[in-house]
Amino acid sequence: MEFFRIKRDIPFMKNALILNAISFITFAAAVFFLVTRGLHLSIEFTGGTVVEVQYAQAADIGKTRSAVEALGFGEVQVQKFGSSRDVLIRLPLRGEAKQGDVVGQVFGALCKAEGGVVQQRDVVSDKGESISKQVCEAAPAAGAAANGSEPVALMRSEFVGPTVGEELARDGAYALLATVIGIMAYLAFRFEWKFAVAGIVANLHDVIIILGFFAFFQWEFSLSVLAAVLAVLGYSVNESVVIFDRIRETFRKQRKMTTPQVIDHAITSTISRTIITHGSTQAMVLSMLIFGGPTLHYFAIALTIGILFGIYSSVFVAAAIAMWLGVKREDLVKGSVVKAEGDPDDPNAGAVV
């Protein structure tokens, strides 16, 4: 399927040096911000407290977030999970404050926002033991008091220590490294080592720029953002594979073209496909960014940046680096029969190379 077809190849590689210089400057700026400002890591990496509450009615996330943020714990995460009544709250480390005190303040603020009062009540646990538990009792004026229901209930609370955060960061780095190695192996096996190097440089270019944006604006870097970065790696390499495959196909068909001309033809012939694929994907990601709320905000931002720079890097970085590395027809069509389509006067058409 094509929206349009460009009949004359666009000379992209004629300006490859300028485009690569722009890429290098952007990459260097991203590295600079990463080194000087660093990433603003979420509590999954730095440690913190997780509180799960359940409302009697469908939860109002905006109201819950306002109540928690008023306590001054810094940047908190509030999101629904499971049913519409369940809410998960993540709080960063707060100096020497004890977990019990932090949980008590949060639950008290949520209970107050629902017009209730926190009380200590003795309840029997699943093991048959009598324990003291905080409950939110509705005020006498509230209708919920008549049937003894709680406006909001504390379901569980957990503390994520810095050690766990370091382990998550390390595992995330291992996942990124494994993805990079897998992509290089795939490209080297399917095409040629020059394409593998070009493809992975282009992909790392995208990743570093995403991280550079998060470092510069000090956006929160969470596990969901890490998942977006890994998704961008796979998504970006797909575009590179399409262009590399078209380069190989053009080398087989057009024996009189030089390497820059072959690359220009490959990129030009895939522009319509690129617009369709990336345009539809970007529309979906922008929908998440606009309508997904705070939970998906930074995840969608990372994908948006990754998709936009992924298009650029696949066309202007990966292809250009393959050209600089000296990729040629013999690297891709060894031992194959090459026919010069569109050139019937070529006496070498069909020759084995």
C-alpha cells in the first residue's frame, strides 16, 4: 500500500555529512546533560513506600493525588489498578521518616478528604491473631455511617529499599545490553556486519537522546519509561531492517548504481511506507500522551521522542554509517545471480558475482 510514489530518487546521501554532524551534536548534547544533570529516578530505583487503598465508590484519582501531594512528600505516583475502586500510591524516600508514620499521614489525608476520621480498631487476622488496624470511619453526617462502611480502606503498605532499587537499575541495564547484543547478532546474520554496526549505532543514538531529554527536563525516569526505551530499540531497528533489505534488493537489480545511489533509491522507495507506519503509530502514542493521564504521561513522551528520532536515525544515521563503512554489492550478493533490470543493453546482465 502506498499513498504516493516518488519517481525520482532524492539525493539523501549527498548531504550525509551534514546530517551526521547534526546527529553527533545532538548526541553529544544528550550525553552532556546525562553526565551533568543525571536522571531523575523514580522510587522503583531509589526506594520508597507503596500504599494500596480501596474506596467504597469509584476512586477520584485527581482528588486522591491532591490530598497526597498536599503532604509535601515530593513527586508521588497515584494510579488505579485492578478495579475502579483500587488505587496504588508510590512515595519517595523521606529522610529518616519511618514507614508507619508515612503510611499513617497518607491514609489520614485520604480519609479526611472523604469526610472520615481515622480510628484504631482491633481486628482478627487470617491467622486468628488480634491486631490493631487503622480504619477510616465515616462522619455521623455521612450516609456511609449508617451501614458501617468505610469511605476508604488501607489494604496494604510496603517499603522498597534502596538495595531493591539498585537491583532493578542493574537488571534494567542488563536488559538493555541483552537487547543491543541481540539486535547486532540479528543484523549481522541477516545482512552483513557493517549493517549490524550501523544499525546499533543508530539505535543507541535514539536511546541516548531519549535519556538526554529526561535528564535535561528532569522528567521522572521509571520502569515504564525503561520499558518504552526497550520498545523504541525494537521499533527503530524494524525501520532500519526495511531500508537495509531494500538496499540489498537494489544492489541485486541495479548493477550500474553506485552505493550512494543505491541507498538513495532504497530510502526514497520506502518513504510512503514510512509515513503510513510511523504516522499511525505516532497517532496512537499521541492519544496516550493526551488522554492517558499522569500514569502514561512519561511513557508516552519517551515513545514519542523515540519514534520521531527513530525515523531520522534509520534514514540518515544507519544508512549513512553503512555507506561510510564501505558497504558494497559484493558484501550482500556473494555467489548470487544478479540481473540488471531496466538495462537490457548490459552485456554483463545475469553474470555471477
